Amino acid sequence: MCVPERNVCHGRHSRIGPRDGPGPCAGIPAEQMAFVRQVLDRVGDKWSLLVIAVLEGGPLRYTDLQRQAPGISQRMLTLTLRRLRQDGLITRTAYAEVPPRVEYALTPLGRGLHEIAASLVRWAFDHHEEIREHRAHATAQ
């Protein structure tokens, strides 16, 4: 028997069957779920959230971004910026100056993601000792 239940992933009521389970993404069509996974894969990579966090301070040039994201290679920064731009999370503005100037900035969509990421960072900071203890215990076994 299906019962109407609030589906967080849809933001509306949907019919959830017994095999779908009560999870927040139950009932999402496969093609939409695939897109959700792609987005999560994109923003959950090693560098995207770091670039989003760095840009929260305001627009930056490429070299400033590279300085504030230590460890990222030029190739990976270029790829990350391109992908974030394709997803509408950042803008790239080229100014007609000599020497040429290009700045990257968060879009409203990117700022929304930053708010979520900031919550995750706060959670990690608040629980880092507990997580460290669990890791040490698991490694010792």
C-alpha cells in the first residue's frame, strides 16, 4: 500500500510504496536521480567546495584563487572553474584592459551552496575530535 508522505527531494507530496522506503529521495524518477547524483558528485569533489569557500570573500582573479587554494594544480583549478561556471555557481568576467583582467565570483546559486558548505564545515569542526578518536580506534583494530 502506498501512503502519501512529504518527499524532501521533491518538496511536495508524493506516493511512496513499501519497496521505495521512506527516505528523502524515494519516488524520484531514475533520470532525475541520476542528475542529482551528478550534481552531488560535482560539488562533492576535492576542490569545488574549496573554490566556492574562497570566492565567498568576493570576486578574485585566477592567481589569487590559486594562492588561496594551496595544493591545487593549474590544470585542476582551470577544470574546477569551468565546471562550476557550467553549473551556474560562478561567473567569469573578462575586463577589456591591458593587461587583461579576468575575475571569478559566486552567483546567487553559488552563494546558496556556500551556506550549505559552511554548515558542513562547522559540523566537521565541532566534531573533529570525536571523528579523530573513531578513526584512531578503527585503525588500531
